Amino acid sequence: MLDDGSVKCWGSNSDGQLGQGDTLDRGDGANEMGDDLAPILLGTNRTAVKITAGEAHTCALLNDGSVKCWGDNGYGQLGQGDGLDRGDGANDMGDNLAPVLLGTNRTAVEIVAGGFHTCALLDDGSAKCWGDNDYGQLGQGDGIDRGDGANEMGDDLAPILLGTNRTAVEIAAGGTHTCALLDDGSAKCWGDNSFGQLGQGNTFARGDGVNEMGDDLAPVLLGTGRTAVEIVAGESHNCALLDDGSAKCWGNNFLGRLGQGDALDRGDGVNEMGDDLAPILLGTNRTAVKITAGASHNCALLDDGSAKCWGSNGKGRLGQGDVLARGDAANEMGDDLAPILLGTNRTAVKITAGASHTCALLDNGSVKYWGDNDYGQLGQGDKLDRGDTANEMGDDLAPVEARVIVDGELKSWNSATQAKFAAAVSSVLDAPVIVLGVVAASDRVRSVRIRFVIYDTTTADSGEVSVRAKLRDPSVVEQIKAKVAKDTGFIVESDIQVQRATAYSEGEGAQGRTIYTRTGAIVGGVIGCLVLCIGLPVVLWVLRRRQLAAKSQLPPLRGGER
């Protein structure tokens, strides 16, 4: 997903999942990326806010809360009431592609694609799934597919029973199973349970028979006093990011994807969950702020901006310069597992695992992909895998030409967005604004905090209203929120928190940048913080300050105040 809300896809296109009106792969040859790759037609005035991809189908959550899906439709996973693929022929996309019927007055706030099924989290906290239902992954109490016949979508598709007074805050779809993070921090999973991926201490499927959902479905045991803040699903395993920054995985453990130092499945027998399931070793004093699951590997974004991956390493998807699995033997996790080389002075702000490749959004807004490249999914213009041999990662790995967001969960915070944000706030307050950067908000999962400085040029005898006084006016704050949302696409979740800044002065001389001394007790600026909803924790991103021209030049903050 691009920073203007448009969407580009590349890689395998066997069923039209790239949305180009044909079945030609993209990204595996010269002149197929960048400006040569056309954006997907989403419809008049429609842009995307989230993208998700299944085995051979793709879905977009659009800016009006509607959902559109294209590609393989063999099980009704596109939600069109038939089994016809979309996106592989002319006139399949844009306004010709009907939105998925979600129900009267219902809109989606999140979408996920499993192997051959799709799920949406709706605006009332309910969840609906459609497509393949062989194992009960749709949570309807039977094994009947939904979305491949008439009268199976919209109000005819019942919301999944999650339990008395329970709603969903996140949903995850695996190969043939589904999980939901609930509003009380618990997690429930249903569908295929062949490897214990439902975390029930057995291998019985759930959701394909009566009395298996709702209050009859027990939450996954996460440990004493522990709740989940994120849940992700692999092909036949799951992982949860817990409220203390630890992570646990259960289900299929072939090639060590559970990170336990062996290949034994977890969750398929008694005494394997809860306190009996050890957290994954991430390294000394390291915690996770984001987790992601591929088909048979997992990755974690850590609190220092580094990233680690474990499990299957076919095609180099772990980014270690070899094809050796990690996590299936002793001494392969924790400090023994090297962080992925992202490039000189680069850190990650997001990481996402595909079936057999991995992507990272870096702190400079660029994106890097490594692992399987059989269909050009790494966007390098060839079919050569990356990350499976020496000298293929770090500075040797070129960023993808298109500035995409890894899976559409957030819009890009780059220099253009920064400028738009500053201009939006400045236009309302009539004062110069500089964005210092973003730091993690308290919930770590749903938002980030934007720290910026407003230079208050108002003097005591000018008769003008000061910036601080303006910020005390609720109507002005609402104007700022509306302007930021309109101009940047970021939604402000909380009020502006205002601090006072001690003044410095700054200049540019012939010898370069000069920092002058503090000017006593003069207040040189107002520091504001906004929490913006972008669906991703960013641990630390301090942007380099730029000099403001003429009289509005902003004094820099002390190092400890950054």
C-alpha cells in the first residue's frame, strides 16, 4: 500500500491476485516495478487503508469501511456469492468489483486473509468469516463454505459467537484456522486443530459442530496474570504478544517455528499451555513490540528497533545468510540468534512475514524484502532469493523501488507525511511547527506518539492570542485533529499534551551547524504530543531537526529532551 492510499502488488498472479486484469507475474523481470507497475483499480474515490493476502487472493479495506477482494475464488473467499475468480480478466476491478456484503449498516475496521478464507472485524466489534470452511474455520458450527452461493453474505452471514458480552479487537487467519483477540485480552481460536494450534490441549477441531463456539469455546491459556495485546496466525501455528512484552507460540513446531529449541508441537497435549509454555527467548533485556507469522516462520520487532526471525529458513526467509532453521535446537534463540542486518544505522518500525519471505519497513520509510523470490515477490526484477547466502542482507540488500507499507496496517510516516503534518498544525495555529519524531505510546500496539514543537512568536504586548491559549480551546484542538486527518490520513486518538520548552538558538555558519547557548528563562517553543492511530508500535524514531528560516527559526531542545 502506498502513502497515497493506492495499492500495488507483485509476485505470483496465477489467479489474478495482483489485480491487473491478467495472470502475468510481476516483479520477476526488468521494467515491472516502480512506475511500470500500475496501481490496482479500487473504484471511484476509493483508497485502501489495509491490505491482506491469502494463498492466492488479496483483499483491501477501503477508506469508506468497505472491503473488496480479488484473485482465487474457488471457495467463495472473495465473498461474491459465486466461485468465479476476479482480477484475472479485463473489467474485473474498480467500480466493476462489488464490495463484500458485510451486513446492514456494518463496515469493517480490519481484514485478514487465511489460506482460502477471509475474515473481517466489523465496526461493532463482531467478526465474520467467509470462504473455505472444511475445518470450521468460519466459526459457524458446520463445515459448509460461505460466500460461494447466493444469500450467504451480508445479513445472511451470522457473526461469530465469541462469548457473552465479548467483542473482538483483532482477528488472525491461519491456513485453515482462525483466532480472535478479545476485548478482555483473552484469545480464542477455532477451525483446524491438527497440531494443537487452537491451544486446547488436544487435536479436536472447533467450530465445525454445534456448541463449540461462544462460551463453549475456552480461551487459550496464556499464563498467570498474562493477557494478549496481539495475536498472529501461521499456516498451522499461532503466536501471541503478551502484555509484558514477551511472546508465546503454539501449534505446529516443525523446524522450530515455536522457538522452544526443539521440534515438539505445543497445545496438542495436556500441560503444554499457560505457565507450562515458556516465553520465547528474545535476548538479554529485549522485549517484543510486534510479532508476525509466516507459513512456517515467525519474526519479532524488538524494543530497540532490531528484528529477529526463527523457524523454517528455506529460501533465506530468516535473513541469516544461510538456509538453516533456527529455534529447533538448543542455543539457537535469545542472544544466540543474531538480529537481521537491515543496513547501516537502519532500524525497523514494522516487520511482516509472508508464506516464505519476510518484509521490513525501515525507519527511513524504505522497505526491504528477503527470502523466496520464485515469483518476483521481493520486487528486485529477478527471481533470485535473498538472505540465503552471505553478503545479501544489510547494505547489500536494495530497498524495493515502490514505497509500500508491508501489509497495509499503517500509512507511511516519511518526510512527505512529516511535512504535511507540520503544515496542517501550523495552518490552524498560525505558528511555525517542526516534528521531532515519534516514540512509543503507552499501549505499544495500537498507536504512536508524535512529538512536535510549535514556535510561539507571540509577544506579551502584541494583542495576539498565544499558541498556548489556542491549545486550551477545544474547538481549536478539534480543528487540528480534523486538519491532520484530512491532510495526512492519520487519525488523532487523544488530546494534545502541551509542555514548555527551554530556548536555545541555532545558526548555520561557514563551518557548518552552530549551537548557541541557552537564553535564560525565555520560552522558545511549545512541545505538543499527539497520539496517532496507525496500528503499529514504533519504539523510537527521532527525526533530524531542520532549520526554520528568518525570525521563526526554532531553537533546538537539549539532548535530554528529545
